[in-house]
Amino acid sequence: DLLVVGSANADLVIGLERRPAAGETVLGSDLVIHPGGKGANQAAAAARLGARTTLLARVGDDAYGRMLAEAQRDAGAALAGLLVGPTDTPGTVGKEGIKEPGEGGATGGAEGKGAPTGVALITVDAAGDNSIVVSPGANARLSPDDVAAARALFEAAAVVSLQLEIPLETVAAAARAAAEHDARLVLNPSPPARLPEDVLALCDPLVLNEHEARLLLDTGRSLGDDPREWATALLGLGPRSVVITLGAEGALVAGPGVGDGPTDGIGMVRVPSPRVRAVDTTGAGDAFTGALGWRLGRGDGLEQAVRYAVRVGAFAVTRAGAQESYPGAAEIEAERGE
Ligand code: ADP
């Protein structure tokens, strides 16, 4: 099973010609609301592909929380870890109930208490560039106690996938719980933040895009334009392996036994992405990482898993939206040999 521990947000999207300056008002398009958040996206991507997936996350007892629960259910993910309701008292998750799949998901919380569901306010300008403001809401209340209470989910997991849109102490607790239960750890350091050394050392792989790689490596010395250099520097931070996603260029994989290097040493391989007409790159990285976690859990080697994940990422950019753009396994198979 794949356990994704992370964020769930409602993405509120408005298109506009250009962004307003301070104090200015501009008119935009109709508002569109999508289920989002890196955790929810990754879980939806993996579940769509057929992975047995659970999302451990917090949403508010509100309409957005219900939308997110529904999106997880539609994708085929289990709702057992979607926590709702009052979040003021840490460690009450057992009483709030880690719900069984189908038990009602986000409708089960106590009335009107606790933090609202996380929201991302997204504007997209005419050039396709976006600006995003995130209000973490309930995501900020996902606690190490929630991780402790979700023990059964970690026991069942072959792979645990993490991102950084929840408190860092919760990320660390989840990483350690994964290690305790012999689950493989996939971690996307986004938004970039400094991680405890023992957590970094568990990452297999650390998955990140170019932007995140640069921020994580911002040690004062300048980095060149060669992703191989970044990979080497990132490995120096301690993870067991590294995957750098490179948009249309695919991904770079670095780790033990990768490529033609000595089987016990570190090898690196560039994995090209299929050429596609990009419509909307939102959530491509999350689709990639969800797919990667699923394939690793099935027993693929890292390089093999990345070869699959780039196809899923490429598919995701050919359709609008994040979760709505994610393919099923049959759709990925159908385009083989194109
Ligand atoms: P993020 O969405 O986190 O910025 P990337 O842009 O690196 O991550 O994209 C993740 C993956 O999605 C890539 O490795 C690639 O497989 C796929 N992808 C993204 N953009 C494109 C594109 N324009 N054409 C083909 N594949 C793409």
C-alpha cells in the first residue's frame, strides 16, 4: 500500500490579464475551484493508477473538506486517514475517529469547530504564469499525535510519501514512523525547508524540481546549470537517492545501482519525458511523485519507476487542472509505442 501524508487544499483559481499592483483592482475570469494540495494530489494520482492508497491529512468540517473527500473517493483512495473536525486538542484523533473507508469522510467531524480546510488562492495571467497564496488552515493542525494514532496505516504501507505543506515536526514524525515500519520513504521537499539530518538520510528518493533543488542547495556557493552537479550536491545532504524533475526534459535519477555505474556505487541517468503538447502543468510534479511511490511499492527499481512516472507527469500536463488531469493505468498503457 501507498500512504501519502500531507496537505489537502481547495485551489481557487482566477485567470487575469495581468496581476494587480498594490492597491489596484483588476477584473478576472469566473472562479474555478479544484481539489488540490500536494498530499491530496499525489494520493489521487496513485489511486487513479490503481495503487491501494491512503491519504493521511486534515481538512475542515466544511464544503471544501467534503469536496476533497469526494475527490479522493472518486480517484479510488481510502478515506481512513482523512481527519476532520475540531483540531484544537492534539492527540484526540482516536476519538475523532480515523474513519473507515466509506464511513462518510469529511462529513463526520464535530459541527463547526476547528480550522477550515486549507485554501490556495491562485491567479494565472495571460502568459500562463501563476501567483499563489496558501492558507494552510487544517493542514497546519496535522500533528505528530495524528501520526502516532495512524499507526495501522504505517504498518500497512510499503511506501510512505511526504511533502512539506504540513508542519515539519509532523513530517519528521511520519518519516520516523515509516522507518519503524520498514516502509520506503519518498519525500518531496516542497515548499523547500531545512530537514533534520535523520529524516534526509531516510529519503529514498528525495524528489524535487529544479526550483526546489536550487533553494535546498542555497548554501552561498553558486551552482552551475548541470542537473548532475545539483544531484551530486543533493546527495551530499544525505538522502539515499535523488530524483530531479526537469519539466519537459523529464528527470534525472541518481542513486545506488542506477544506470551503468557499478552496482554498489552511485549512478546517474537522464530519463527523457514523452513529447506532449502542454496545456496545464499544474500538479504534474505531484502526479509524477504519486506514480513513483506506487511503482516503488510494487517492487520496481528506482530508474524503472521514474521511467513510468515521467509518462504519468507528461500525461498530466496535456489536460487542465491537477487531479482532474490524472490518467488511469489504461490511459498510460494506451499511449505506449506512440
Ligand atoms: P513540478 O510540477 O513540480 O514543477 P516538473 O515541471 O519538473 O515538476 O514536472 C514533473 C514531471 O512532469 C516531469 O518530470 C515530466 O515527466 C512531466 N512534465 C512536466 N512538464 C512537461 C512538459 N512540458 N512536457 C512533458 N512532460 C512534462
